[in-house]
Amino acid sequence: MKASSLFVVIISLAFSASAVPQGQQNNRFGGRFGKNNGRNGQNGGGNAGNNTVSTGNNGAGGANADPQTSTTLDPKVIATGFANNGQGQVASLTSSNNFINFCLTVPNLPITNGKQIATGSCNPAPMGAIPSSDNMPSAKFTVPKNGDTLQENTPFTITMAIANFQSGAFTNAQENYFAAPQQLNGQGQIIGHSHVVVETLTALDQTTPTDPKKFAFFKGLNAAAANGVLTADVTTGLPAGFYKLSSINTAANHQPVLVPIAQHGSLDDAVYVSE
């Protein structure tokens, strides 16, 4: 064999021998690179997730943002009991985030948004501060008394004694209806106001339900109680007939008052009179 031919064969064998290991090495490197990329991707994903949580926790204003202006839920106020359905007669709805997006489950209803929407709506405001059982409000009409007979079409003044309640707090019912949580004063009493409503009956012993959309007289009592008594003037009196007079005690934003226990006496009063 000529020297030149032998040289070509040796070079060819060396090239072939070196090519295979290099390819295998590349494959192994590629595998390790792919695995590392996968790990990096997982780490990146984790970091992205962590960043999301961090951003969520910090809110728009950073770690020192005011929680009352932040659009995220502070973990310190999560009610873990809301995740328990109670296993009662009817299972409760459950939530792990305080039902903050509950209104998305009823997309056919508009957000209440401070308005009185007669066709129905969904209100996202929390219930708010609940008083102790010693601070549950109570009311009793003093004029007229149950069973009184009044003069028809003659002005009279409704008077109602009220206890454990800071009356006289009355927000704009056209702009702030159900728009804020119930609040308590320094004595732990609900801050709000009352209303009186007179409904017409067919007889004093009527047993059929009345229509809540119909009433003979209605007045919101936006003044504070004087010596524990609220008043409302019925300036034109009432026609001859039979009537039910009721109170509606509410928080400042017009929602019915909320108390801490299920078994309690009536928070409102009702009397039946005739003209």
C-alpha cells in the first residue's frame, strides 16, 4: 500500500472514531441541557407564581399599601370557617376567599353599586361589624299602642322607644344603598337609623300576607333619638280602616341590622290599630 493511501485510511478511521463519541456526547449534553432547561423552566414558573403572589399580596401600592384601598384580600381576614358547608339541613355555600367574587356566579344580576335596583342585583359589600348579644337593638311603639282606635284623617305622631342602638345615621339611599358594611360605635352598638311603615289590612285578624310593595305611610327616621325615643308625624292621618304599624331598624346604609346569635327576640316592633 502506498504511503498516501495509508494516510487517507488512517485519517478516515480517526475521523469516524471521533465523530461517534462526539455525537453521543452532544446527545448527552443535549439531554442534560434539556433537563436543566426543564428545571429552569420549573424554577422560572415557580418564581413567576411567587411573583404573582407577591404582587397580589403587595397590591398596587407595595408591601405598605393601605389594606382599605388594596384590591387584594389580606390573608389575615380570611374566614377559614367559610370553607365548611356545615352539613346542616341545607349545605352552606363554601369559599376559601371570603366569597370576594361571589357576584360572578350570578352574571344575570347587575352589581348593586349603591343603587336601589327593583329588578334585583348582587351586592359585594361585606356584612361588617356584628355587636355582642348584650348590644342587640330592640324597639317598642309607645304611640299608638296595640289595639288603639285612632281618629280617621286626623294627624298624629308615632313614637317609638329604642334601646342599644345609635340612631340618626342615614346615608344617601339613592347613591349608597347597601354600599358599606354595618358599623359599631364606641359602645359596641350598631350605628344606623329606623323607619316606620303603615300597611292597610282588610281586618285586624287578617291572616293573609300583605304586599310589601304597598303601604299607606312610610317614613325614614334620620334624626337621632331624643331620650331614647324616635318620632314620625303622620300629617294627614289615615282613612278609616285597619292597619299594621311596623318598625324597620337598619344600619346606616339601610341594610337590616345584623346580630351575633340566631335565637333572639324581635329587633323590631309591630302594632295593629284601627281608624
